[in-house]
Amino acid sequence: MAGVQLGVQAAVNAPSDRCECFAIDIESLHSAYTMLLPLPFLLRAYFLLTSCSVLLAYVTPSLRASFIPYGKTLTSSAKNKSGTGSQAREQKKDSLLDWAASWTVPKKFFKHFYVLSTFVSIGWAWVIIERRWRDAPISPWLSTWRTQSSLEVALTWAMMLIQGVRRLCECFFVERPTQARMWIGHYVVGLGFYSAMSLAVWIEGASNVLDPNSSFQISQLVTPKTMLAVALFIGASVRQCTLHAHLASLRPPTSAASKPEYKLPTHPAFLRTVAPHYTAEIGIYAAMVLANSGSNLTLWCALVWVAVNLSVSATSSREWMIERFGERGRIRWVIMAGVY
């Protein structure tokens, strides 16, 4: 009888034990998942994979001709594809690529990047402030990330917001209208970049910035590292704005309604490098890395994305300038004098 009771008891307990073991396994799996795939790692992967895709497209002739050009270089690329005989037969092999590349949007849609950047930056700030005010619990995905201090988060967020607002203002008040177009893939990737950057500027300090007990003093901004980062950001921003204004002055106000007219820039900065305004943009994102003491790997990956993307664009611009202006358009350096 005792044996029967023992057997019944074991049968009753067995499912419970199995459930308990199953629950432990699920919890362990969840913990491992949150450790292996936290959001900063996903952002880093996005920046690096898109950088690799740009390089792959650039070194592959068929992809380069179809997907790298935009704006004025897109028009030039389209002309180079026209031909007869063997050239026409060669084009048929790339008909699928040509079809994909034919999906374009106006280049003036660039302003959408900065509208998105500005409003998403403000939106994330609102979310963070609201969660701190409610003393809401921090997600396990974010609770272990303390690479950034609250001060570094605030400073980097402010830089990104200022960059978005400034570029948006330039789109409306500095740049001249144009009929240039860009591949829709560039547009989608641009939206993805600014969405990711709005997270990258604070995600590695999520645990600190979401902690209602964390704070910082304005006096903490007065450090050599912070002052250097701010100086680099301001200097690069002013320089880029100046160069954008110069480029806009080369285009007649009526160019949107007539055949595009292009002139060689005469600003001294363009005498040494093809795209000094791109160099300035790299400096802006380098300032964000510096503001975080260089320890924020997510921002480092974003800087790689910016440098790769703009270097490829500048290289295409150099090729276009040589094609259009001959030796007058042959400038020694592409984006950074003495480096590339």
C-alpha cells in the first residue's frame, strides 16, 4: 500500500518537476538571448553591415554603375549606359539591375532625413524624461548598459539634435532647387541611418539616463575632453554650413526649371579636396565619439558608416568632375588631404 502511495505521489510530482525545469530553461534562454542580442549590438551590426554593402557595391562594376551614383553623378551614369551594338547587348545582361536602379525619388527628399532626425531625437528625449518622472523599471535589454554617463548622453543628444535642425534649415533656406534624383535605396538607407543614430546617441548610457537618481552638474562640462568635443562640433558645423552655402551659390535660382548648370567650386577648401563639406560631416560625428571619451563602440560604428558612405560619394564626385571638366576637375585628394 505504501508502495502504491509512493508511486502516486511520484506521478503527481513529476509533471511539476518537469514544468519547473522547463521554466528554468526558458528563463535561461531569455537571459542568454538578452545578453547576446542587446540593442547596441544590433545597431553596431546595422552600421557595419551597411558600410560593407556600400563597399561591395562600389568594387562591383555592375552594382557601382547602377546603385552608387545619385544627383548629378546619377545623370552622368545614365548617359554612360546609353549605346548601341555590343554596348546595348551588354546592357541587357544587367536589365534587372537597371530596373531596380530605375526606382528613384527627388534628391530634395533629403530634407526628410533631417525632419525624421529632429522629431525622433525630440521624441526619445520625451520618452526618457517621462520614464524618469514615473520611475518606470528599466528593460533587461538596457539595464546593463552604462558606457555613457548621463552628461555624455545629454551632450551627444544635443549635438545630434542641433545637426538635424541645422541641416533642415539649410534645406529650406540655403540650398537651391534642383531636379536631381537619387535611387530609392539611398533614401531608405538614409532614413534607417538617422533612425539608428537617434538611438545610438543614448543607448549605451540607457541604464544611467533612465535612472531617476542619476544627475549631472553643468560644471562637469568644463573638462578638456568635453571642451575639445564641443569645439570640434561647432567648428565642423560652421565649416560645413559655409561650404554648403558656397555650393548653393554656384547654382542659378532657376535651375530647377531648366537644364542643370554645374560650375567648379572656387572656395579655397575645394582646391585641395573634392568634398570638404563631407570632411566636415565626418568631423561632426567624430565630435560625438570624442564627447563619449571614445568608449562608445556604437558611435564608433556609426562614424565608420559615415566615413565609408561619404568617401564613396566623394570618389564618385571626383570621377564626375574629371569627366565633365577635364584636368580642371582633377583634384589630388578626395575627402581628406594627406589621407585619401
